[in-house]
Amino acid sequence: MAIELHGAADSIKPVDKDVDYLHGNIFFRLGELDSAIISYQAFKSATPNIKKLEDYDVDLLLKHCDYAKAAIASPVDVLIKNIGENINSSAPEFAPCISLDGKSMVFTSRRPDTKGGMVDVNYDHMYYSDIYISEWSKEDSDLG
């Protein structure tokens, strides 16, 4: 049985070249790192615009894939411990950043004791975010 196609061939639009970039992102998030690398490299080779490649950070994404593959190949045992209500409260907390010396952590939280004490009534009815800084101290730590 033959399949009959209707419409002019020139009405078929070419596939957007960014599809390889998007496929790379999907594969990376799924943990399919080899497929992600293939997609990112296909995007890179099909994109002559150097500025676009820099804007999309394709080389960095390829490095992320390589790092992930190496990390998966050599897993490290870690202990994740809740260090208490001062850091791990019941409120939403975001964007932790640890200082280079590992002694300070800055993060944001939407706790009821927010400095302004106000709630975002126009969006999600939660407290506004404040910035918190936590300093590590050997005396206060049971981690040693």
C-alpha cells in the first residue's frame, strides 16, 4: 500500500538548529550523558555563530557532562546531615553559597521573622526573602 503525501515540498520548514541544544539539555537532565554530548557537539558544529555558542555556554555544558561522567565513575561517600532549625528551617530556603574557605554560608529564606515582616500578597502570599549568613565554628560543631 502506497502512502500519498499532500502539499508542496517547499512548504516544509527546516528544523530549528537549536533542537540539538535542547536535546542536549534534556539528555543531560535525564542522566543520558553520552547522548547529551552528541547533541551538544552537533549543535556546536552546526552553529557558525561564535557569539551564540558563547551565549549558550556550549563548551561549559560539555565540561559539565565530562565532570558528571567522571563523578559517576568515581562515587564518593558523603554524610548529609540536617544541622538544625537555624539553617534548615521549615520555611523555603534558596541559593546557598559557601565561601572559599568553607567557613561561611550565605543563603536566602522566606521565614516568618523576615526583617520587613511583610507577605507578598500579589504573588504567593509567603514572606519576602531575607539574606542570612551562617558562620561555621569548630566549638559549635559536632562534626569535628
